[in-house]
Amino acid sequence: MIILAIETSCDDTCVAVVKVKGQKSPSFKIVSNIVSSQVRIHRKWGGVYPTLAKREHQKNLPIVLKKALFSAKNPKMNLIAVTVGPGLEPCLWVGVNFAKEIAKKLNLPILPVNHIEAHILSNFLTKKNIPLPAVCLIVSGGHTQLILMRNFANYKILGETRDDAAGECFDKVARMLGLGYPGGPIISKIAKKAKDRDPSSIKLPRPMIYQKNYDFSFSGLKTAVLYDYKNRTQKVRRSKKYIQEMATEVQQAVIDVLIYKTLRATKEYRAKAIILGGGVTANTELRKQFKEKIESEFPNIQYLIPDIQFSTDNATMVAIAAYFHWLRGRKIKPDSIVVNANLTL
């Protein structure tokens, strides 16, 4: 089966062509995977501007589709897959309407895909069999969720952010420090350069880390950064040392909370695997510390995380999720496919 997948949930215009073989243990081959980023356009706003993102998707989708099909040597496709939520509603509608037009023109079936589920299932790209139950951490600019995966399409949300998602917190802190957008990659890069850091120079809270629930809250972390920043002299604020130490401490605070809650859920629900996904999991320090902690405390548990290029938004993960639904015989009438910006698992 060859799947054409479309992803426009936020500010990346993504089209992929994926070839699939097998049913019980399917193997996925990426024929083409094109991503057109809008980061440069949204940088001056300090975040994604939905109306502008919608316009860029409308302009870019035909171009990205052409590139994807050319790279795939214009294959004969069997199925169309498209993200329907969660995400920015204006952006989602661009992708959905575009996918419907293609499906109608080529007389192909079309399947709607949940963006969060796609992040989870992207791990099947490199792993055919994942032991279940699994605890899944999805962490990005818009989402921070802990999910128990008992089986395919059998999910339970254990906890989620009550305010800012982790990626959103990084963006706001970076803006506060005058570092630019997107914040996550910039903070990660600056933190890598920090040397001879005094851990006591800046100490930020780890919000909700020891609460018995599995919810998250990163708004308070952002506020703590603001108070510390305001209490420093202008000379200190602008110093390279202060920026590096703050970036390192903010990153570590987020990592500490994510690891602690994920491992506690793993123990409580006797999970056999830990699955990570979402744009923030492209952070190399987070990946490193998760790996070390799991190997130390849960050596018999499988730790799965996509390659960095598939941690951020892409259409390959949309194709993978659609295929698993197709295997279950899911059939959707094209006219019934609608966007749900607040879609949950």
C-alpha cells in the first residue's frame, strides 16, 4: 500500500509518500518526506500567527505536494491521510480541504488522523513490535501529555498541562531574554555552551513535580524566570554568563519534571515501554537524560523515541497512524471529515 499523507496542524507544511508492507508487523518505507517550515516568517511575531500560517499553507501545499510526488516518482497511491486535530483550526482546514480535493480527483479513500496519536505511532517507523502497556509522553509547543497506551486505539490520558505546554514555556522565556523564536532550539543551543556553571546562582522551581497527579504546569516556571530577570541589574541581564545559566536552569527544570512524572507513571502502571514524541523531544539533553535514567532505574523497559527529524511535525507519522486505522477496517466518507482543533485521544 502507498499512502499520501498531509500535515498542516501548525506552521509546518508537510507531505509524505509512505510505502507499507505487512499487517501484523507492518514495515514502513519513506518514499518521500517534505517539510516546509514557516519559522522565518513567524519569528518577528515571537510565535505562530494563525492567519498568516493559514495563508502560507495555502501557498505552499501545492508546491510541497509536487516536490513529494516528484521525489517519489509519481507512484500510484492507495490511500490519503490527513491531520484533523488537535492544532490551529485555520491551518487544519487548509490541509483537510486540500486532501479532500485530491481524494475526490483520484477517487481514493481518505482517513482523518489525530496529531497526538500520530506522534505516538511514529515510533513504529523503526520498531515493528512495541510491548504494551506503554507510557507515552507527548511534549511540544502546544501539548504536554502523559498517556497510557494499553493497545492501539486504547488510550488513557493520565495527565496534561494545566496552562503552558513545555515548548510554549521555552518560547516565552526565550522572548523574555531577547533570544528569538522558536525558543526551544535556541535555549538548548545556549545551554550546551554553558561551562563552569554555578548551580546555586539561579534556582528555579520544578512545578507540580511531587504532586500525586500526573498533570503539568509550566506557567509558574515562566513567572519565576521573569521575577529573577527583573531582580537583576541591566548589566547582569545582558551578560553572556547570566543568559547561559538561565537557559541551562530552565531547560533542566522542564527535564526534571518530565522525567520524574513519566517514570512514576511507568512504575505505577507497570508499563513495558516508554514512548516519547513531539517537537520538544528533539532536545538532545532531554533525550540523553531520559536514556540514562531509564537504563538506571528500568533496565528491562523499552525506551522508544523517534529520530530527531521525526520528533517535530511531519507527514510520515500521519501515514503510519492512518495505516493502523485502515487495518482495523475504518472507513470514513470524505464529506464527513471535519476539523477538531481540540481533538483528544
